[in-house]
Amino acid sequence: MSDQPRRPRRPAKPYRRPKKDPVRILAFEALRAVDERDAYANLVLPPLLRKARESEGPEKFDARDAALATELVYGTLRRQGTYDAVIAACVDRPLREVDPPVLDVLSLGAHQLLGTRIPTHAAVSATVELARVVLGDGRAKFVNAVLRKIAQDDLDGWLERVAPPYDEDPEDHLAVVHSHPRWVVSALWDSLGGGRAGVEELLRADNERPEVTLVARPGRATTDELLAEEAAVAGRWSPYAVRLTEGGEPGAVPAVAEGRAGVQDEGSQLVALALAAAPVEGLDRRWLDACAGPGGKAALLGALAAERGAVLLASEKQPHRAGLVAKALAGNPGPYQVVAADGTRPPWRPGSFDRVLVDVPCTGLGALRRRPEARWRRRPEDLDGFAPLQRGLLRTALESVRVGGVVGYATCSPHLAETRAVVADLLKQFPDAELIDARPLLPDVLDLGEGPDIQLWPHLHGTDAMYLALLRRTA
């Protein structure tokens, strides 16, 4: 037996309960809903924030808490591709082998370290505490180790390490630096038809938080009424648009709460305005919105039709979405009708309408600012799934308009396979239709492209990347 005295044992550290941070817990819950249920953040986050604001306990949110939670969720989703590349460089296994909840916590931490002004020590400690609450102490140690590696460099430094050089692989470089899937980068580049500067401006714009834009529905609200709201400024292009420059809660605006105004991107407003301004030959009494859900364009078209004594028929295939259209149109100053009908097998007779809008289902690549998670869900093969429907809807729209009438084909995607390719195919099948130059119908809007169709861009117009082609039935 040794005569050496025993070293006294250090007293065990008392167990410390993890501190619950309601802001980061809410952000984590939103990310899990997006991942597990394929939910969209713009649908998941508002009810979570509303519940937090209505809480009576210490977890009740104020405006700063809500703003931080929103930034954490949307910022993490927008930069997911970049953060995945950084995290992959800091772990000893493929990312697919990291449990999704752990990866969500790591991504939240990476965004705080690389994408916000939160001090490094605060970002690490707050994220580790979150991990202790939602993952347990064991996995929190893993989170701590990875975040400390990430904290050793800033975003620019990490991009130099994880993004391939532009000269070696331009598309992959832009995909990592600007957090878009490679195939989306390639598609947007083709659609722009320009050089590196233009596509980088577009990719940066996709990663910026869009302003909330309202529409004053003619005959029911005025822009002056909306401009009286705090931090409200006039829209850039649409005479009915008002922007809330500091975000704000649209539902708190009386005209929006009463349905006299709505939330509508200015690009969507311009599509409706261009169709309404297109010259038609003869009478102008019956208008059709053939894919009307959820009702924003239908409400604006209905109000414009009412000013001219025309009637709008709003058709939507899904009954619950038809209900949203009816709600948006309720109180329209003129007559209208809403039906639940399949736009490829319509109940109306051919040649029934003077104006037809068909805003077709698409990949939504033009609205990545608003739905950043969509860029990670979409696949190139999705284009093949949409193609028959898009062509079928445009074909029916051309059959539904009378000779001398006008059809507007719109998508919230700039992908050439969803825009010009569809229109070109239908013009081959419909020799009795011709393209109208849509650009003169929006005389105040700059950079509309080479025509005759219109392509809007986030980096040029501050709108979603809406596409519009106008076709007149000639015989």
C-alpha cells in the first residue's frame, strides 16, 4: 500500500439547469416545422409569434424579441447552403449523418456567428444553452465544439476556404457564396442572359428580406389612406402600392383588416395592371382569372373590372383556395363570381371572355426572398412535373378568350422552361394567336427586357421575379 497521501477529490459541480431562451427556442421550433412537415416559414412563424406575444409569463415577447426570432429563422434558411458548407468543414462525418435537430441548432449558431452582429461569446453560449434544452447535455457538448471551430473565422474567411474558386467552377462558387442550389444558379444565369455581375446582384437580392407591400384595392381604399400608416412609403411602380419600410404587422392596418386593401407584391400588381391595360378589339365586359387562388390578383382585377362595368369570373381548382378567393373579393364594388373549377377542363364555353389571366402553378423560383426554404425543396425534375399543367392551362386560356381578346400568361418563376418555352410551344399549336408587346403597357417601369414579354427581377425592380406574356386571339 502506498504511503502517498490521497489527492483530495474535487467536489462535483452541482447540476445547472439550462437557461430557457424563448426567442431561440421559438426559432428552433419553426425550423423543425419547416424540416419535418415541409411547412413554409411564412406560415409557421406568425402563429408562433402570436402565441408568444399573448403569453402572460416570462416568455412573453416584445417587438425586439419578435424581430430577433424572425431574423434567426429567415436568415438561417436563406444562408442554409453556405452554413452547411461551413459546418461540414467542422465535423468529422458527412452532414447526412448529423441528426436534423442537431443540424438545425448548429445552423442557428452559425447564423448568429457569421450573419449577425451578436458577439461571438454570446452567440456560442446562447446556442449551447439552446442545445442543452432541446437536445440534452451530451449533444450540447458536440454543438459547443463545432461552434468554437466556426467562431475561429468570419464569413469571408470561411467562404475563401469552402467555396471553390470562381475561375475553376463559377456556378458552384456562386452556389456556396450566395446559398443557392447549383441548378438554380445555372437557371437564373440563363434567364438573365448576362454576365457574372447581374447574376450575383440577383442572388444577393434573393437573400435580402423583402419589404411588406400593400395594395389599395380601387374603389375600396386609397394609397393616401395607407400612406398615413407609420413608416409607409409609396410603391416604386404600381399606383396602388404602398410599402411598409420597417416591416410592421399588415393585419394591424385597418384597411387590410377590413379587406379593402391586401398584402400583394408589386410584381403581382403589375401583372394585373398590364393585362387590364392591354388593348382588346370590341367589347370589354367579361374577364376571367383562371388560376385565382389565393385571390390577390383576382381582387385587384375585380376592382379594375368594376371601374369599367365589366364582370370578373374567378376560378380556382381547390375548394379551400376558392374560399380564399371569395374572401379576397368580398366587398368588391362591382359584380363578380367565384367558382371551384379545373382550369384545364373548364365549365364555361370557349370564346366566353374578353380578357383572361392564367397565373400558372410553378416552381416559385421568383419568390425565393419570401420563401427561402423553397430553393432547397425544389429539384430540376419538378420542371417536368409542372410542364404539362402549364401548357394545358395556357391552351385552355387561349380557347376561353374570344377573337380580339387578350390572354395573360404569368408565372412567379423566371426559369425559361416555365416562361418562354411554354409560350413558344403554345404559339406553335395556336397559329391564330400572336404576342403583344407588353412593355409599353407599363411605361414607368424600367429594364423590362428585350420584349415582347416582361420579366421582373428582385435586384432591378424590388419585386418578385414575375413573368408575363400577353397573347391576342386573332381568329
